[in-house]
Amino acid sequence: MSQPGWSSGRVRWVPHALQERLRRLFRLLAMRAKIRASHPLNVILGAGPVSVEGWISTDADILDVTSTRGWRKLFSPNSIDRLMAEHVMEHLSDAECTVALLACFRYLRKGGLLRIAVPDGNRKDSEYIEEVSPPKDGHKLLFTVDDLVARLNRVGFQATPLEYFDVSDRFHSHSWAEADGLIRRSIRHDRQERFKRGTLYYTSLIVDARKP
């Protein structure tokens, strides 16, 4: 006989608060499936406390982005319209990053969008580099625009850099729609004085990846 707080399958304890979050998420996903045409399925990965209207927030306790079983439990392939991962991928190992990107590609609809923001390995000012370089804050990877675009292209995405430093430490910025994913650590929204550099503050490497 199952007991409250225990999951089926492999026996493990599931806190009641997490159970309730999962129940709410499943109810929301079921509702969205019924009204698919007028309500796109937008999902934030590694959301932490972030909540955005019109988006479903997930964190590691809800969806481990490196777990194929976790993705399969929540979503159907080709079902998600938009994914957003703000400062998530730098916490993964090289192999885990590949697994996560492949899962994002698999579960996005054709034409769906993955928006990624990570620390920028091409930004050279010392305060920034000290803050973002592994192993600070559990970081395992430090991406450059060329590296991230290549990773996305290898799994099948068509990648478009939005905000980034190039190899010569020059900053580039292109317009992007917040409806496709609100990145707070961006030139548009971030004003952390300790990272001020000319007219810039804290910046991220931001890339849009479209599933053809």
C-alpha cells in the first residue's frame, strides 16, 4: 500500500510541498493541452523564484533538464512552443549540457524557440570574470558565443546571437522580444553597479535557438 509522500516506481520520499507543486503543474499542463490553439506552452527551465505570466516555471526538483525520464514524465515530444533557460546551462557539465540541449530540441514544436542566457566568456573585465568563472557558484562551463552557437547547431537548432562579446572584447546587441523570454540579466534590465563598464552593467551571452 502506498503512503502519502511516497512516489510510485522506485521508492523515494517526495515532500508534501513538492507533491502539491507537481499536482498543480500536471493540472496546468492538462488544461493547456485542451486549449492548445490559443494558449502556447511556454516553459522556464531552472526558474528558481522567477514567475512570468503566461509561462510555466520549473526548477530542478520539478524538472531535471539532464534527465530524459524527467522530460518524458511532464511533456510530449514536439509539444512546447518556447523554452527559456536564464543562467542554467553553466551549472551543467559538458556531457550534461549536450543532454539538456538535445531534450530541448526534442520537446520543442517545429518552429519552437529556446532562449538561452549564460555568463559571457568573452567579456574580459576582471570583476566580471571573477564572478562567472568556474567553479564560482557551482559553475562548470563558461561559454563564448562561438562555443554556444556551435553546440546549438550540432543538435539541430538554428542559432541567432542576441547579446554577446566577441573575441576582441567588443559588445554586440540586437533587438529581441520579451514575449519570447524575459532575460533579466541583460543590458535592458540589469543595473548592478559593481559590474558597470561604460554604459554597460552586468551582461549575459544571450542566444535564440529555433527548431526548424
